[in-house]
Amino acid sequence: MTVGGCIQSPVPPLGGTASEQLGRLENQFADTRELYFQIYVTDARGVAGNLRGVSLADMRRAHRALRERVAEGLEGLDTARLGGEDGHAVRTMRRLLDESAWVEEERSPSSEPVAESCQYSPSALATGDSALQRLSARIYACYGAEARRVVTPTDTSDRLTVLGRLGTEPSAEQRRALFLSLQPLWRSVTGDGSPASPYRTMLALSAERWRREGSPIAAAARSLRIDPAQVEPMLVRILEAWRDHTPPARVEPWDWYYDNGAASRTLSPRINRAALREVNDRFYRDQGADPETLGIHFDLDPREGKTPVAFTQFGKPARLRRGKYGEREAWVFATYRVGGFDNLVELLHETGHAIHVSAVATRPAFADWPDSDPFTEALADLLEMEAFEPEWQQRYLGGSAPVAASLRGKYASIALDVAWALLELRVHADPSRDPNAEWAAITSEYLHIVPHPEWGWWAMRGQLVDSPGYMMNYALGAMITAQLRARVREQRGPFWRPDKKMYDWLSNRLYRFGLSRPTREVLRDFLGESLGVEALVGDMRRLGEGR
Ligand SMILES: [Zn+2]
């Protein structure tokens, strides 16, 4: 990083061909992106400067200066004289520059949203321009406040912690009490459940927008070459696989988490806090992706004010120098006070993102995350999912859980995500439907959960309010993951077996493209067939193994 040099380097001289001018601008764009990612991860680390000692304030200033200069240069470029890929590169750079200006502003020290009243009239808020946006922002703010502060019978906790405890609390009575302590959270979204309640008021507006502009679900499907009309039948097939291959006895919702947490309870005592990194790094090393040599950094310790959400980001995309892609950097953020299987799986997932971005090797305009969120998530799950295989557990943890228990641990959260996606699809198709009743019907029919239409317990995913239709990405991601894993197994064998060439093999076929190729083409070439539910449903059949 040469921040000072960037600021002082002269404006590229006019002249040269359009493609020579583009080359110079793209180099400066690469400097800008590097600054963007360095600001992003430095801010996330909660420190004042990056690893090279450059302060956040200096990087923010340098980013603004460079971004404005590159944007101006791109504006002046004679794009009519550029070829197809170069034209695409220019459009992509413009968009990324537009979307990155926010890193130049210092965030307010408190990230808490301004306290607004959570006693409000949804219909009064939902009028005029941007009614949907205003109402969903209010519901989300009130939901967030409840999620951060859940009062249980024994303490004050938060949503994620309470859901985690449902998987380990041995007393059914205690689990019921824990589950019901989430009621204020649900009510921040569902209100009294009437058509005038917050979510149902929002739903009418959201459904209207989907009708007018097309739904995000249809757009996500098309971007993966799936016929939007096939989405609902696909979701139903996944849910039927869960229904048909898990025990038929109905369970209460507070017992669902415990029943599906058996593998985690068996394996967790084998994984202390230090083992998280040891196992994680050993597994990826065995696949030829040593986090250390790849320049992957981990920020895993608890810290005041740190986000509870785990995520990964580029620190520095690789750049082509003298014919080779050189030094790169990626950052993994998560918070672990203890070890345990669930934390290990999350760390494996984030490291999966990190080895993916470390392999991105393309021109600066395209050195970014791919164009599809489900694909990106599937790449992170690709190796991580091996942790649910007994052979993997034996090799890396020295003991294993039964296949059926492991598979339920693997698919319980996916089954719930698919149920949420189906709920959104159905209530958007007919916004007069009562989501509580719809949720009770879906979860009792497919997940063997006792129906409780009196509670809106579906309302505990922020995405349902913040980004209607987003849950579908998890369903599509699970389909892609299963199909990719089946393909890799066919071509190279299972991931639990060490294979030092695996990383290069995956990089060449899946990881390296960034934005240089559309995801649907990368998938088509790798899979050699179209995307479908068969691989996922096939793997889910193993849920019934040993029963
Ligand atoms: Zn992820």
C-alpha cells in the first residue's frame, strides 16, 4: 500500500489509445479497491490503523481523492472505442466506485439506531412515497432492539444466545420458557396478528411491489437459469424430503432445536476454544489451502462493540504483476468465547469464504465477490459441510456422531430456511393470508412441529422484514452446495480424504473468476447439467439412515 504515492501521483496524461487509458485507470481503480477493503477490515477490527501502520483517517481521505479521480477518468473515456469485455469492466468499476463512497465517512461511535417509538400505527407510517421503506425500517429497528435484549427466566440475553441454548438445555420445561421469552421479539413484527399489524401492513406493500417490479425470488432464480415457476415445487420437494426421512412424531417448536442438536452435543466436548483454529486450519491445509500461506487473518476474540455476526472480507485482492498473481489478504471475523461443534462449523464456513476470495485472480475491475449470493454461500459451504460426515469427524475430532444425527444437524436449519422461503412466497402470492396460520400449516405438515397459530414464532429472522424474498437465497444455496459437492466427490473423491491438489483444482474451476464471468456460466461449465433439487434431496435421504 502506497497511500502517499497514490495521492500525489499525477493525473494520467491524456493521449494513448482508449485501451491504454483504461489500463492506467484500472490500475488506479485497483489502488482504490485495496484502500476500500483495508478501510473495511480495519474498521471491523476496531483499531485505528491497518497492519502496515496507515491510519483509518488517512485511508479514508486517500480513498475519496482516488475514487473521484478514477470516476472522472472513466467518465471521460471514449467507451465506444472499447471492446465488449472492456465496456463491461468500465460499467463494473463505475458501479463499485459509486457503492463504495460510504467508507469515506466515519461511522457514529454508537451503531444503535436512533430510538424511535415502537408503539406506532403501521397504517399511519405507511403512507405516501417510500411507505414500504419507512415501515420496514421501523419494524426492523424495533425487532433489532428486541433481538439484542431477550429477558429469559434466568437472565437477560440475546436472540442468538437463546436459540443456541435451546439446542443444549436438557429440561423441556426450561426450553419452553426460553422459547416463550422470545415472544416480545415476534410481536415486534407480528403485533396482534391482525391485518392492521406491522408485518401484514408491510406485506401488502411488499406484495404490491413484487407484482409491479417482479419479485426478487424470480430474479434470483433466473440468474441461476431456474424457471421461476419451478421455485415453489422445488421448495416443497426439499421439505418433503425432510418430512419423509425424519421421525414422524410431532414435536413442540422448543424441542425442535434440541432434537436436532444431538450431533452437536456429542461432538462439542471434543472441541475446546483452541481446537477451533487447530482443526479448521488442519482441514484446509489438507486440501491444499493453508490459511497462513494464503494470507488469511482471523479476528475471533470477543470485544466490546463487536458485531455478533460472523463475516469474511477481502483485505487485498491479488494483482497481476509480471505475469503472476501476487500477494493477497483476506479477513475472517467472528466471536468465540468457547469452542464447540457449532462454532467450528461457522469458522469452517467463514474460512471457506476466505479461501474463495484468496483465489480470485482476474483483472482489477472484476476482482470482487461473484454476482450471486447463493453461489457465494454455496462456495463457503462446499468444504464446511464435510464436518457432518462421520469419516471427517473421526479424522479431525477423534470421534463421530451417528450419520442420521449429523445429517439432522446439517439440514435442520436449512429445512427451516426453506420453510421461511415458502412462507414468504405464499403470503406474497396472496397477502390476505394470515402468516401465523400459514407458518403453522407449513411447519406441521413438513417439519413435524406442533402447530401454534396463536404465536407468530416465524418472526425471528430479520431478513423477513429487512429484505423480503432473501430467505430464498439460502434454499438456492443449499441446492447449489449439494450439487457442487456431488460433482466434486464424483471427480476427486470426498473432502475428508486429504488432497493437496484440491484447492488448485477448485480455484481453476470455481473460485478464480470474481465478476469476470456470470455465475450461471461458471455453474453450467462445472456441473455439466442444470441446477436442480435432485442432489440435495438425494443427500437428505441419508437423514433416515440407521432408523
Ligand atoms: Zn457465508
